[in-house]
Amino acid sequence: MSDGKRASEAPWIRTRLRTAPGAASALAVLVLVTAFLAAAFPRAVDAYETKGLRHDITTAPPSRSVVEISRPQPGLELPQEQREAATRSDELARVGGKLLKALPAPLRADTSSVAYGVRTTKAVVATEPWLPRPDAVPPRLSYAAQSGLEEHATLVAGAWPATPAEVTEKSGAVQGVVTEETASLLKVKVGATIALPASLRKTVTVTITGIVAPRDPLGSYWSADPLMRSPSLVPDPGSPFPVFFWTGTVLLAKDAGPVLLGTAAEPALYWRVPPDATALTGPDGSRLRAAVATLESGPGLLKVREIAGGTAVVGTGLGHLVEANARMRDAISPVIAVAALGIGSVAAVVLLMTGALIAGRRRAELALMRSRGGSLRGIGGRLLAETAVTVLPATALGLLLATLLVGEGRWWPGALAAAGVGLLVCVALPLRTTLQHIRPVLGTPREDMVSARPSRRRTVVELTLLVLAVAAVTALRRRGTSTEGGTDLLVSAAPVLVALIAALVLVRLHPLPLRLATRPMARLRGAIGFLSLARAGRSSAGGALPLLALLLALATAAFGGSVVAGIGDARDDAALASVGADARISGRSERTTLPEDLVRTVSGLDGVRNAAPVRVEYGIALPKPASDAAADAAADGDGGTGTDSGTGAAAATDSRVAALVGVDPASYARAARAAGLPEFPAERLRPGGAAARTAGSGFDRVLPAIASPGVAARLGKEPRAIETLSGNFSVRVVGTTERAAAVSPTDFLIVDSRSLERGAPTTLLLTGTPDPGKLRAAVAGGGEKYAVQLRSEERARYVDTPMQAGAQRIYLTAVAAGAGYALLAVLLSLLQTAPERKTLLARLRTMGLTTAQGRRLLAFEATPQAVLAAGGGLFTGWAAIALLSPGIDLVPLALAGVAGSDTSPVTLRTDLWSLGLPAAGVVVLTAAVAGVQAWWASRRGSITELRAGDSR
């Protein structure tokens, strides 16, 4: 390119930007926001994966996360001096330093908490009479000479253990300390002595010189082996009876390790290396898992044995932690990909709409340049340069903002995403504009959607997209969002394809209701209704691109909002399933019954609307299954609550034991109704119900029972004998229900507690909002053997992990971005036809149209398209959720990581607010913009709009 050409181009670009600064600024802002979102998404994913990996490692018990390298004591064939030298702290420190350097990347050690020493691997019986013996069994103690004691503990009483003389294998006395908790529970005092049996002499006397308090009790130094910090009461494995004894650890001086070589307690050398998670990132998870695997049984273990000895072994639970983190990440990633593809598609369509708007505004200008000999390459180059001057700085600024504002993450995925946005705008806008001028156009053609006939090429494209959408939805319903090979983009794009097909179908069907509505409007007085519907049917604002943007945005917003709402609903349901009601009072032991005074007192508290006493007995052995004919009859019988109790459920559960639930039918029915369970048929458990109780005793008494489907299929419809602690009797199943309010999802039998020989309640289910303090005070009056569970407190246990919180933030952003892009699509579609509307109003005003009529005309013209788009968006969002919900499991986002939570699949459900609010916003914004356009047009004179030579 010559210098003269450069000089001629630069003023033209500068002149164009000065001529239309508003359009250039609007395009720059749109590109800035889109580039920011595109760059922020991969960084946000990296950030929550990084935080999740670090959180899982740092919050895990040190006994699982610490990498422990250990080896048995030096061989007896070695000289005594060499054996003792291997157990001294200097040699252990030297070996530990080499081991830290040999750790494979990305595994790094937290050097401030590294510990090494010598410990006994076999607990030794302590026969001192002053030690506690709960069941007349003496305690068993372990001994450890561990480094760093003074750095990780505070001396509470006495003095630090020391080694006045060099300790050898034959030493007869050493010093040690215990923690405050050990001293309290084992009655150890400063100055006490404990005899440690030895093989080469009678005993080694261990003198307790001090009591220490851990500075970080939960840190790896004290919790890698919890017995170092706290003693434990454990059962005696060799006793046939439940006999317990104390076990704990005595900490020796760090240089007292050689003395343990002379004992029969099987001493071992060890190095405990806590991992440093501060430098780990989310993508390091796979490398970290491989590093741990090679340490445990690979080349890394060979290197460890070269340093620590040929018998060294590596033990850690770090690999399981990283594997669990990877499973959660793999479960969350496909669900996040659905939101990412949805928002990315909406953003791309909106950018294309912006290019179409700009191309439409400059059609006359470029047609003039083309008619005067301008080449397509020259026009395209000028447009590319003009666009790049605006877009590239906005893209770079969006990337910079994403890098600064979004958490820690890799730089290059965000840079590629932002570059993709800039490239799309820089290429699509000039390409879209120049393709319209391949042949010079003498006039502006009319785009009449009603009279346009779709081409064969368009039909083929639409059918191809339909096949892709059906394939994606089918695959998602069959196998879910997770695949063994990672995230399937076709499956994750299923909501986008569903919205795309709906948009194309709506564009084809759009003229039909307008054509039908135009005919009766033509017979009415006045031209406003007829003109508005006629123009709405052929307006370019109703093209495929705006409708596609609206439907994609509304479907994505509805999908994201339903995911966020589904997480909350799943946690509410899990809390309710765990407690059974708003509050639950039960004995700390399964057989503890509630006294009548306690039941009356709690039932009378303010806020308690219903109290249902329940007797729960777990582990009831069920009789052998009924015959096949009886099982089939039970499956075909009346289900009581309307729940099918077919043999499929029995085959799935193979029920052999069940929980017996004795209830008061009336109060339990109210509790089940308040918990949202299916209607409980209380009348079937009463004497006059479907199966009245038979007089008699023992197995002669036949009690009607409501059972879970598996139990009902096993028992059949004939009376079956049941042996329980509440009495022996026979039951006849009179109905089934999937869930019971008193027990977690399991197999159960519900009977009337008044018909049991021992029917005292063990649980009280409360409905209402009692004051927690008063409730606990009332229960505490009955003793400490009763526990209170609140549904609100159980719900509070479901605190988001960093990975779950990050995924939810992404979906909230998806909802907001989807709604924003939907409103922007409405604005762009209306702005595209704004000049035509102004000209129409000016012409009609010269024919006598009043200002009020002009406003109604624009409002009526825009409303049908907005209503159809909003209705299509509602239907698309609902259909996408309904079609894809069987393949979406929200357990990793809602319940993963909470011990004891119900892990049954959590399916996606439609959230009406996320579905309806964006759609309503589209209609309201369309009406508002149309009103503003009409008001602005009424302020301008007709002469301003109807200029000579204007082609509009």
C-alpha cells in the first residue's frame, strides 16, 4: 500500500467516526461488555475450580491429606551405632530435606508443618494403678519422639522434655510430655512415671516433665495422628463383650528416638509432609493425582526408597481427595457448559443483529459508493479498518477488566474468548455489509415477510438444524449431561438448538395469526388497527435474527433461573427429608421413648400448629416374599395414595428389613400434608377402615399397614407375621406411599400406634414455627437423653463449597445476561425500523393522523411481535427444561459435600419467575420504546422527515 493511499484512508476513517460517534460508542460498549463476559467465563471457571481444589485439601482431615513416608526400624543385622544414628533427629532431618526436594510437581510441602521422628506402631499396655480403667482394662499407650514440639505447642505446666545425656537403645530413662486433654482424661500429672517394657532390660522409665497445649490443634502436626492430641476410648477387639479401654500418646524428647529400638512396640521411622495447596490451580488436579499415584506405586516410590531406605512406603489419602474433587468438577462442567453455550449464542446473535442494524443504516451510502465504481475489496477494507479502530480497543479493555476483576485463572483461555468476540465483529460487520452490494442496487427493495416464500436452501438448513436438535435432546435424555469422554458440546447445546428450531418455526408461522387478525380489523371503523397489524406482518423487526436472539435469551434465562431455583428447592427437600417436619424431638438412643408430660408441654408451645407422636423401630426383619401370584396381585391392587407399587420397585430394592412406624393417623396425616408428602390415607389405619383389626393376641392380630412399594411387593396382600420390640402381630398391606415423614427414604411399614403392645412414641414431629430457645428449654427439662432437630438448622448445613458457589454465580450471571441480551435484542430490532416508522408517521400526519393516533399505531404495531416473541420464549424455555430435565442432575450443585444428605437424583424443574419475568420485560420494554419513539416523532415536524430525494 502506498503512502498516498494511507494518507487518503486515515482522514476518511476519522471522518466517519466523527460523523457517527454515537453508533461507534454504542458498538464499543456492546463489544466491551461481550468481550468482558467471554473472557470472564473461563477465568471464573478456573477460579472456582482452583478454590474448590484448595478448599477440599485444606479442609480435609490431616489424617487424609498428609503424605506420610515411613519405614520399619533399621535391621537387627546392623551395628547398634548405625541403628541408633538412623533414628536421631539430625539424620531424620537430612533425609526429610531430600524427600521434600524429591516430591513430584505440582505436589509441594507446607514446610512449616513438616514433622518427622520415631514412633511405636504397636500400643503398649500401661499397668500404672493411677491410670483410669473404664471396664477394668488398663490403657494402651503409644510413644513418639517427634520434631518441632516446642514450635507447635505451648508449655502449660512443668518443663520441656530433654535428653541430658545421649540416649541410646540401652537407656533406662527418658522424659516426655502429654497434651492437656490427655492429662485430663488419663489423670496424668507432672512428675508421673510410666513404665515402658523393653526387650534388653526390664523397663524404660518415662517421666512426664510437662503438660503442653497445641497451638493449632486441628493442624497437621497434631491431627495427622489424632491420638497425639486427644486420647480415645476404643472397644477391645479381643473381648466377646463390649469392653472399652483408653488409648493415647506420650511425646518424648526429639532425640529420644533410639530408646524405642529396644522395645517390642515395633518402632518405625516416619516423615509427615502436609501438602501446600496455596500454589495449586484447578487444572493442576490431574497432574496432582498422577503425582500422588507415582509416589504410592510408581517411579516416585523408587526415588523415595533411594533416599529413605528400601523398605520405605508412602501412604496418603490425598489422591482420593483429588479424585473426589475431579468427580464433582466433571459433574458440574457439563451443566455449566449449557449456560456458556446459551449465553455465547445469544451474544453472537446480538452482535450479528448490531451488524445488520449498522449495515441497514449505511445501505444507501455504500450503494452510492458502489455505483460510482467502488470495489468490494476497497469498501470491505475501509469497513474493516473503521470497525477495527472501534472494536479492538474495546476488546482489549474487556479482557483487561476481566483479568482484573475476575479471580485467579489462566490468562490464555480468556484472551482467546475475547479475541473471538473481536474477530466476529470485525469480520461479520464488513462481510455482511459488502455482501449486500455484490451487484449494484437501483432502489431499496421491500422486505415483505408475508409474501416472501422460503427458498429450498433455507428449508434444507432448517431441516438440518431440526435433526441436530432432536439428536442432542435424545442423547441428553438417555445419558444425561456427563459422558466418559468429558463434556459433549452437542448435548450441552441442546437448549440452544431447541430455541433455534422454535425461532425458525415461529418465523414461518408468524404471518398466519396476523393475516387472520387483519381480516376482521379491515371491517372495523378506523385504520389504526388494520395498519398496525398489516405493518407488523411485513416489518423487518420480525425477522429470524431478532426472534432467534429473543428466544435464545429467554430460554437461557429460564434454564439458568431454574437451575438456581432447583438448587434451593433440592436443599429444602433434603432438609425436610432429614428432619421429617419443621422440628423433631427424639431420644438420643433409638429405644428411648418420650414421656407424655414432655409431649404435652412441647405441643402447647407458641407457634406449634401440629404435634405428631411417632414410634420408629428400625431393622424389622421381613418374612420371605409372597408367591409370584400374590406379588402380582399386590402390584395390581389399590395403591392407597395413588402411588404404584409394582414389582419393579420390589426388584429394585429387594427389601429384607424395614422400619416400623407407629403413628396417630390423624396427627400424622396433618404432618405429612404440611411436609408436602402425598395425601396420607389415615382412615385405612382405623378400626373401621379397609382392613379392620382382628381380635386376638400375638400373630392372630392383623393390623392394617401402609407400606413402601418394595415392602408391599414382598408382603403381598395376605396377612404376614411380623416380630418387633413393639409386639408380635400380623400385618395386611392396605396401601403404599413412596415416602414417610418420620424416616429417611427407606423401606417402612406404617401402622396405628394404638394397636401396638408397646406404642410409646420415640419421636415427636412438630409443624409450625416454635421458638428454638423455648423448644430446647422445654426438652431440656426432660433430661439430656432427648435431642432437638430443626429444619432451619438442617437447611443451614448446606453451605456452598467454592466450586458450588462459583457454579451458582455463573448461572446467576447467565440469567442476568440472558435477560439483558433479550432486552437489547428488542431495542436493536426496533431501532432497525425506527427511521421507517418516523417517515410513516410524518406521511400519515399529512393525511390527518393525530398525535394520539400515531402513538397508538406504533404501540399496536410493536405489540403483536413482542407478544409472539414473549410467548415463543415462554414456550421455548418451558419445552427446553421439560425435555432436558431427565438428563440434568443437580446433586453435585446442591447436595454434594454434605455428610448424611439425601443423594437421590435432583431433577430440573421450571421456575416460573425466571420464565415469566424476562418475557414480561420484553413486552413492557417494547411498548415503552414504541411510546418513546412516537413521542419523539411527534415533536419533530413532518418537513424534517419528508425531505426531497429521501428514498424512505
